[in-house]
Amino acid sequence: MADILANSLRFHVQRLRAPQAGGDPGVTTVFMHGLVVDNLSSFYCTLAVPAARAGHDVVLYDLRGHGRTERPPTGYDIATAVRDLTTLLAALGLDDRPVQLIGNSYGGTLALHTALARPDLVAGLILIEAPLSGPWIENMLDTLSVAAIGLEGSRVPSELASIGARKAARLTATADELLNRTTLIDDIAAGRPFTADDFAEVRCPVLAVCGEHSELVPGARELARHAPHSTVRVLPGLGHDVLQGGTAELREAVLAWLGQAVRQQFEAVTV
């Protein structure tokens, strides 16, 4: 565990590097989690440790305001989130070659924005249940706004703490702070949705993974229609819970993707 200063903010970062036992070196893979109650821990056992054991250099970090990263009152817009990541990579000495980005939910949205803004830093994307269309993001904002009203002045965090539910109390308190004491909702609302032209500008390989019953499948298929090197994988029986509900199948797909990235990296060096 480490605290890294990037973009004038202290970020909580975990880096996992399995010792190489011969063979091709792995690829550097950065995980980006979802909004509000999410943090890097959702990736730790599901995907990050297996990726590190497969020989990849893994970086997990808590997004601005989330988990153990500092929670400033402003700066939750897309441009700042991209700058947070790029300056974090520089602080870690990982800006000398492109990395693989794996984003879950809104973390996938941020990963795609990063690939558009800094294609030189992104070798490939895995987007897990990523909101890529305007209607879903509008619905998410409505949900966050309702949650903010419900949490404003609520005694739920203290009541949870009083009965020993410390983790739930901490998550609820964090949600209250993010939704009611920062510009997160307004900053997300000010962003523009992706367009077909945006998707056509994506030059790196993209794997979009969605649950069969997810509202995000149409956005993933729209991406695939326009992005030249994209694949959509739909996991049967799941909704927006792919990371937790379909862990085994998702892990298999991620490790296969990273293995292919290693082979492409090796071929590029030897040509």
C-alpha cells in the first residue's frame, strides 16, 4: 500500500508485481473502479491478484474522492480524471510505454476517455459494464441525486456504527460526502456523451464485457460498430453485476486478453 502524489492530490495505490520465472514479461495493467461506494478493493481478488500471478504488473488506485484517496470538494469532471490518471502513471514511472486499462462501470467510461485523450498511453481497453450512452448516464445521475437527498442529514452512518457495522457505516458516510459535499454530480452531468465519431477515433483494441440483461449492451454494440478493433462479449444470465456475478468467466476473458497483449508486445519488439 502506498500514497502517491499526482495532480496535487494524494492517491491510494496498490501495485502487485509477481516475480518472473522466465518467459515473456507481462504487461502493465491499470484497474479503474466505479462510482461512490466502489474502490480498488472490488478488483483485488476478482481480477488483480490473478493477473499479477499470471506475470503482469498490476496497478490499482482509488479514484479521486473514493476509498482512501483524498476527497477534495471539486475536480470530478472527465478532464481532471484523465489528468489524475496520466500524472499518476508518470509519478509511478509508467509513462514510458502504453498500458492496458481495465475499467468497471464508470471506471470504464473514464478509461475510454483516457484512450481518446492520450492514445499514446493506452495499449488496450477492457470495459466491464461501462456506461457509453447518454440515457444510462442520465438515469445514473437521477439515481445519485435521489441518493444524495436521502443521505443529506441522515443518521444512518452513526446508527450503523453503533451496531458494529463499521464497513457499511464508512461506505455510507463516504457516499454522503461525495454526493452532498463535492461537485461530483454536477461535474458528471456537465460531461457530454460519447458519439459515433468518438468511437471511430479509438485506435487501440477494445474488449467490452456486459451482462445479458444489462441496459448497457446497446452502448457496447454501438462502440463495436464504429471502433475498428473492438469486441463485445455478453455474459449470459447477468446484469450490471458482471464483476461479482460472473467473476470466473470474466477472469478467463481478462487473462486471455492480457496474454494476447503480451504476444503482440513480443512480436512488436522482435519485428
